[in-house]
Amino acid sequence: MKHLILSILTLVLGAFISLAVKEKFKVKFCTILTFISAILAIVPAGYILKNGQVFQNGLLTLDPLSAIFVIVISFVCFLGTVYANGYLKPYLYKEKAISSHCFFFMMLIASMLAVVTINNGLYFLIAWEIMSLSSFFLVIFEGDKKSVLKAGIKYLIYMHLSVIFLIAMFAILSNATGSLAFSDYAKILSENPQIANIAFLLGFIGFSIKAGFVPFHNWLPDAHPAAPTHVSGLMSGVMIKMGIYGVLRLLYFIVTPSKTISYTVLAIAVISALYGVLYAITQKDIKRLLACSSIENIAIIGIGIGVGMLGLAYNNTLVATFGLTGAILHFINHAIFKNLLFFSVGSVYLKTHTRDTELLGGLIKSMPYTALMFIVGSVAICGLPPFNGFISEILIYAGMLLGLPNADIGLFISLIISVASLALIGTMAILCFSKAGGITFLGNARSEKASNVKNDVGLTMKIPMGILAGLALLIGFFPQFAIATAIIPASMFINNPNFIEEIGAILGFAQYLSGLFIIFALILTCVMGLRFAISRKSKVHNTWGCGYNKPNSQMQYTASSYANLFVSTVEPLFKKVSHIKKPKDFFPKEAYYELEMEDIEEAYIVKPILDMDEKLLSKFERIQNGNMQQYILFGLVFLIISIIGLVLIG
């Protein structure tokens, strides 16, 4: 535990010291301290996972569930700081921006480590608030832009809405136990189903807002694109998982969840996954697309948790083991491939200064490394073999299918719908990322911003992408090691003497997949080698172009037209806005078709509430007249009313 405390202190002290470091060395300084902190945190966390023990020291507890989160937070955040050395170069002469950025970046990492290890309700809320405020200041890094500031304020409002529900949950638990200790919470939650259901409901809402489950997701598509790319990757790949940690910790305390709560979690997760991927398909801002995709992947983790909860509720150890192991492994996998995708997109943005896919195209020629990294991330996020996304999703599939035999009619229907939904989600993800990758990297450049790119990004940005891509492939080819790691925290939720048999079943399944992938890779290598040998001896000719020997960007698919056929089939789920300028002759100088999709919840619920609020507050504008004496009078009146109220209550 001393190592973990030192890790957090290193980050906090480093944050303050970084303010005094010279501008050009700030990011490098943060990288060194983040590396030291990562080593200090990963060593004890790795020991916990290896031995399955629990360390406790005052306010901090390190068990297998905390340990897996500590490792992912430390590792991914270190890669983020390495990437930032290249990404932040254009901002080096904005001294205040870099100083505050480095300070809040390190405070965010420290607060996340505290959140997953603190065992006291009050201190948990303090760490949670520090995490929210630190990430807010990181989101508004370019706060001189109105859209960025608006996204940051929206994010802050949602985070404080989240903490209201968490305060309510902790208040109920503290009132019932007379304590702030998690160990006392665990006792009351496992023994009192009524309190457990109320606390879980409040906690799930609070944690869901942070995680981005529907209908609490509206902040996410705005905040992630607004933040610098390495921060977007950190928020999407790690920070929103603090909500997942909270749900899992509550589940651990409850021991056996009710069937009603388990069905509710599964239903919300399935709806969120479908909603997230559907809106991702419609986006032409590539960072916004990745943000919407995060809703989908968080929901896939939620599906795994829901399946695991149903396994616990129905006392089916095998289903619970597969579901929870799949959920925890998908948390790890998503941190890998989502950061890889954000880093790739950040490289594109750094070179082109645009996130609009309609203005990109042809970048595979000038940025081949970045294009390859994006393709690897896209294959992984779509859950296709032999990459890591496939492994965690197949475990969740297995958990659902294993629950079908001997299931009652309600469980049977729920699992069948969930299996079909997860399959549909995978199909839509392929459409989404084939659009993103194809429109961004293939074909011809659609603007000068894309055509002016002559070379790829530097080594400090390439190395983190290469490490993440290697991990995605490594977990895919040798899933038994990743699954064996994910099973350890999953085992905390299982109270069954036959659990060893379930572990053997999962690891045997993983070794079978590993063997299949290795055989597939060998066959593919032989086929590609043979093709290369044959093609060297053959002559290459241009394909007949049907008279179009000089294609241009106007002949290519756009992001809007690529997805239009699919989107038109689900049109009622969007508020659809089209901008069309039709061609007037056969060879028009100007013609375009733009499609904008607005979130129906945003359009028909959030915006009307905000408009009503603005109307109400505008009636009080005359109070803000700049007269100091009047402000003092208002304060005095309020003070008198407060005193009278207290006297009457007393």
C-alpha cells in the first residue's frame, strides 16, 4: 500500500511542481512523473492480481477489482502523456494553457486512482469531485472557442447532477449504518434487500451519468470532441469507466442482486448500445463519432454486467462467471482500442486541423502509419477476430447462450433479445467504422487541408499507438492470459465452491480460440506470401475506368451519402436535418448534400427544458444592474429572511 500512496502523492506533488517548471519542459516533466507513478501503482496492483490478496491501509483498500482499474489507469495515462509530447507542441507558447493543462492532467490521474481505492464514503465523494473538476478544466483547454466552453459547462452540469445522486446514496447508507466505511455499507447491503435496491438505484443513476448510459449520455458527444485528443482518449478509455467501477463495487457489496434490478441493468445496457452505435453512424465529426461509439462500448460492458447479475440472481455460476469476466475484459480492451482510435484521429487533426470527414480523404498515402493504426483499432472495436474486442464480446455471448437452457420464459426472452441486439450492434459498428476509415483515409483528398499533408506524425505520437495496437493483437492471439487476469476480479462476485470448474471451462475455451487464430494467421501468411510471389512476375495494368480515367473527389462517397441508405430506414429515431443544393446541369460547378442528425432526447427534452429555464431567468435580469448598494441590500434581506425562518423552525 505504501507504493500506491507514493504513486498518488507523486502525481499530486508533481502537479504543483509542474507550475514552476519551464514551459518547454512541462510535458516532459509530467511524462517522467507519470511513468514513476505508474510503476509505483502497477507493482502492488500486479501482486494483488497474482496472489488474489487484499491490502488495506486506513482509507485505502487494494483488492483485485481495484487492482485491475489501477493498472489500466496508470498504463493508459502514461501512454497519454507520451502522446501529449507531440500533440501539444503547437500550444507550447500558450504558457497558461500548458501550465494548467499539465496540472489538471496529473490531478485527474491521481483522483481516479483515489476513486478506485478509497473505502470511505465522504473521501470517495471528495475524490470524485476532484476528478470531475480536473476533467472539466481539461475539456475547456481551448476555452476561447465558444463551442468548447459550452461543451465544458454542459459536462460540469451533468457531473454535478451525478454527484447529487451519489450523495443521496451515501446519505441513505450512512444513516442506516451510522458509518462512512465501505465495510459497514457492505454489511447492510447484503443483509437488507430493501435498502440494497434503493441504494443501487440511486448509485446506478449517479454512476451511469459518469459512464454515459442512455438517457444520461448527452454530455459525452460534446465534451469528448472539445477536449485535446489525448484527454479525449483518457476520458473515453478510462475516466467514464469510473462509473463502471462504481456499479461493480455496489454489486460486490450487495452479493446477490434482485432479479428486477438485474433485468433493468441489462435492458438499459442493450438500449444504450443500440442508441450509441446508431448515432455514431450518423456523425461526420470523427471525434464525435468516437464519442458516440463510447456509449455503445460502455453499454456492452453493461450487458456483460447485466448477464453476470442475472447469473448471480438465478444462482447460475457459469453464466455469472462468463458475463462478469467478459465485462471486465471489455473494460480493459476498450481502454486499449478506444485510445488507439483517438490517438489516430488526433494525429489526423494535428496535420489537417479539421475533424470533418467530408474534408478529408486520401490520407493513407501521406499518413500510412496512422491509417494502419486506425484500421487496427476499427477492426478491434467492431469485435472482429483476431483482435481483442472479439474475445471479450464472445465471452458475453457465451454467458447469454449458457443461460438459455433451463431458463424461465422471462429470462429466455430477455437473453434472446440481448443476443440478437449484440449481433446487430456488431453489424452497425462495422458500417460505422468502415465509413470512418474509408472516408478519412481512402480515395482522393476532398480539400486542401487533406491534400497539403505530406508526412506522418512524429515518434512520440507513433510509439503509444504502436504499443496499443500490439496489445490489441496480442490479447486476440493469446486470450487465455488476459482472461485469466480478468477472472480474478470476477471471482470476487462468485460465492460457489464449484467456481474452479467454471474457470477451467473459460480458460479451455480461450486456449481453443488461441489455437484457431494462430492457425488462421499461418494460413493467411502463406496465402499472402504466395500472392506476393506470383504478383512479382506479373504485369500490372490500370483497371478499365468506363471512360472515367481521371476520377476526382466529387465522384466519391461522402460521410453523409455512405450512411444514408441505412439511416433512412431508422429515420424516426432522429431529428433529421438535410442541407441540399441540387445540381442544375450535367456538369455543375457546385452541388452538395449534407445530413445532420440531432439526438432526439437533446432536441425534444433537454433543449425545451433549457429554453424554459432561460425564459424564467430572463425575468430576473433587471436585478443584475451593477449597483453594489442594491446587491448589499439583497444580501441583507436574504439574511433577515433566513434568521426569521430559523427562529420559526426552532
